[in-house]
Amino acid sequence: MVVSERLIWLHIPKTAGDATLQMFQQLSHPWRILDPHTAPEKHGTLADAYRRAPGSESCAVAINLRRLPEVLVSYFHHMQRHGQGQRFANGRPFGELCFEEYLHYVLEHPETQTYDWILDQHLGEREADHYLRVGDLAESFLDVVGRHHEIGPEIRDRVRTIRANVGSYERRGPTGWFRRDEMEQLYRNCPRWRRCEEAVYGDTLVEVVTWEPEGVAT
């Protein structure tokens, strides 16, 4: 979480938040809150920001927005690395799950497994004022944060050198993790995320992926 006198940035999990924090750290600004990446509070909600920084209710609110299927894949592999013994909703430990089992359970239980809970938890009913696109994070950061705080040329250059961490799991591409009908169902199960993605990116990932014709093996 980062809070200034003008801006609140909420660290949404699995959306390149640690890289974004590094970008904020390049600015020599007297932040009211600048949680280090090791702080448990870094994933705090908007309500937490208001509590920790009284008077910040008038600040603009920003979050990072990543393509929904990418978040799901990233979260699954994060739990396989760091939460192997933690039991998933189907009762099995994450370390014993394959991605297909996880995905199918998520799709079949939208009442409890919708990823919209992430936005609901962090923002409540409020929508963010700004969304940083993870797909072009540095330029999006400079655009959004630059509206509220001056960013000089040297700092801009440093921000552009920062890259998001890349997980060590297999890189299959979207069609290696999802069938088209599965990705479409995921978006149907997460209408709030879908609306945000359409507003920020202009489309959803399912619309821009090159899918094999039906019946053709990938």
C-alpha cells in the first residue's frame, strides 16, 4: 500500500505489485504510507488505508489491473510454491492439485470461487479512479502517478528499467492453460473484473487470443 496526500495505491495480489512499489520508491516524496514488500500490511484494503491515514478519503484511488486468466494462473502456481500444504476448497492440498483440477473447481463454483472477491475485498463498492495496466506497467505508472506527483526525466528513465517479477512455472501461453469455453466461463463468473478489464484494456483476453478452430488439436 502507498498513500500520499493525493493518491492511494492498493497492492492487489498477483498484479506486479512489488515492481510497482519499486517504482514508487524512485520518487523522493514524503509518503504517508509506503509499505515495504515484506510488510503484512502491504495488501491492505481501502478501508485499511482510510484507517491508517486519516483524512485520505478525498484521495484518488489506484490499483493495478492484470488480465483475469493471468491472475488465476499466477495465483495457482504461487500457492503450489508457497502454500503446498494449505487445503483448497475441494479439500485437497494445493501441492497435490493439477491446474486443470483447480480451474474446473473454480469454474463450477462461482458462488464461492469468483475472483471478483479480490476487488470486492479491496475496494468495497467503490470503483478505483485509476487502473495501472500490468501489460505496460511502467508507462501506465508514469501516466497515472504523474497526474498527481511530478516525475522528472531521470526518474522516468529509472522507472522504465523496472520489470515485474516472472514466476518460475511453465510458460504455455493462454491456450496452454485454458480452452476458449473455460476462459469465457471464467469471465462470466467474474463480471466486475470483466467490466474493469474491458474499460481499461478495451477488451478481454478471450477476445484477443488466437484460438484454434473447434476440433483442431493445439
